[in-house]
Amino acid sequence: MKASTHENALKQGKSDDSCAGEASSCDEALVRAFRFLGKRWSGVILGTLTNGPLGFAELGRRVEGISDSVLAERLSDLQVTGLIVRDVQPGPPVSVSYALSPAGTALIPAMRELSTWASGNLPCAEPQ
């Protein structure tokens, strides 16, 4: 089966203007949200920060399976996007922690709804 132009544009990380004006078939804001949150670990990191600020090492321990390099990259992405804030406390030793920003906190209710939906509608094991 051939992928749609829209699906191909998403795979290539490009915006697809064919959605413009077609709110019922495609919502550009939703496409942008999933393009960003669909990156592996981004949503998990945000969800992990719902209980409060964490340092890099603790965050790495709580997000089981993430490498330090990917964690650093995702934290940078989330910070640039404005969903988390990085707080540096002078030392010695210097202490760095990450916390949800107001925009990140505003996203959490939607993530909880998505989690509830996934629990009731998606299988626990990924298809092989």
C-alpha cells in the first residue's frame, strides 16, 4: 500500500501544507506536537518530571533504558522548546536540575489522558 503525501512529509520531517484548512482530516498543531513528542523518550522525560525537579543522573536512572547522550539531547530539545527549565546552582559542587516549565506543566493533563487511553486501547507488548 502506498503511503500518503502527508505520511511521506511527516517521515521526512517536513511540513505538509495539504492539511491547511482541513481541520477534520489533519490538524497542523497536532502534527507539530506529535513530531516533537513522538521522538523517543521526550514524553517519558516530561512524565518523569511531573513529580518535581531532578538532576541529570537521577533522571537517567528513572528513565530506564535511555543512554546519557540521548538524555542530554532530549533535555536540550525540551529546554529549547520551552517545556522544561534547567536550573544551575553554584557550588561547589555545581548542581544542575531540570523541571517542567509552565508550558510543560500545561501539557501533563493531556499526557495523562493519552496514558489512560493507551492503557485501555493498546496492547502492552509491541507488535513484532
